Amino acid sequence: MDAGFEYGTIVKELLFGTRLLSDVASLQEVGLSDGDEVSAVCSRSLSGSFGERRIGCPTCGSHETASVTFSNGCAIVVNGREESHLVYQLGELREGPHEMELDIDFFELDGSIHPGSMIISRFDLTKRRLMIPDLDIDVLDEIFLETQRQQMKLIRLSALGGFSTLMDLCDLSNTYAFGIMANSRHWFEADVFDRVMVDVDSWRSWRRASDEEIVTKYESEWHEPEPESLPATGRLAKRARRISRGRGQKEVQQQQQQQSRLRSQEARGRRHRRRALDRSRAADRQWRTHQDDL
């Protein structure tokens, strides 16, 4: 049965003649049949809860920064640590092919007025966005908000797949995609997921290319001694022994110092590679710990 009520209209009571109908009674129990007329006692008000969520870093879960709850003709507005109870009045409803926009005036106890509006999708009544510019309120219906949060979480975790260093996290936090994922004020647009995925794919491609460049540079600077260089080291030792027998200890010490420098360079290379591997493994364990906490 479609009564054709305007959005925001709430039926408080139904009357059949002079008799008040019970909320849980069936049509047969109250004696209604086809063609009977009932009267509706209505009021214009809103119901439901709205919220705003933010994310601090790519590995952190989101947290609520603001909320609005409609109850008994009153709006309870929480913004940070401030809470206020506002009376509201519904205004004009403008209907479009895809969305409806409802004007709402919010009143404080001192009589000050804060104009606001609510946008409602025609195809999904849980897709609602409430805005009160004077109070810096921009919140989404809690049901729609939770759906979007779960989708953004999946995209965020998939973006981090295979990337676990602190440099990766810093790079991702500076992307256009993370700016959208980190603020629910961007989650209402219809194409938000497509835009985020395009930017995430671009970032991942760039990051992989950057990692390959770093590995190539590292391997060119730190490499194992070439096999042909090993006999040269042996010849240096033999020559040092000959010189020690004929020319004294000074040149022998120079040759030994040269060999010591070669061995020191090789040892530094091994230590450098070992430290790099330890840092990579530690960052990976830290990232997996944060992921488990999400």
C-alpha cells in the first residue's frame, strides 16, 4: 500500500472512524476490508543516526569524529568533544531524477538558526548525507557509512599487499587515493571507488618500478667479489713474501694494509646487506601486526 507521503513524514497514529488502530493488529483483527478508509495522524520529522569517520595512517582503523542522532523531534549533535541538542524544522523538498534534497533549519536554545540540508538517494534510502555548514557537520547515514567503510578497508589493505616498509606507508599516505579513503566526506559520490582504484593502481605500478630501481642501484654498489679477483689476492700475498725477503718490512706492511682494506670493504658489504635484510623483516612484522589489529 502506497500512501504517497512526502519524505520526512512519519505516521504517528491510524484511525478507523473514531477507533484508534493498534500498531500490531492485522487487517482482519480490526475489521478492515477493501475500500475502507483510514485517517492518519502525521508529523514531519527525521529518524536515524549519522556519522563521520577519519583515518590517521594506512595501517590504522578509522575512528568517528562527529555524529548526529535524530530522536523525538530533536537532533543530538556531537562534534569532537562538544555535544549539543538542537530542535529542527523541515523545509522544502526538492526532487530530482536520482536524488532528493531536503532543507532543514536547526535551532539552538538561544534562538540562533543553523541552516542545513539532507541529500537522499531515490534508489537507496540508506544513502543519506546530512550537512550543517555552520557547525562543520558533514555526516552519512550510519548504515551507508559502514558499507563504505568496509569497501575502503578492502581497497586500503589490497594496496598494501606486498608493500611493508615505512617508506611504502609514507608514500601511500601522500596519495590522492588515501586522501579519499581517510575522510568519509568523500564517500558519498557514486564513482568514488572507481577513482580510488585508478589512483591506487597507478601508485602500485610506480612503487614497483621505484623498488626495482633501488635494488639495481644497491646491487651495483654492493656486490660479491668477482671470482677472477681471488687469484690476484693470492699473487699479492706471494709478492709480499718475496718483498719481505729482499726489500724490508715497509713495503710488506703496505701490501698487508691493501689486503686489509679489501677485506674490510667486503665485510662492510656483508654487514650492510644483513642490516638491510633485518630492517625489511622487522618492517614486515610491524606491518602484519598492524594489519591484524584492523
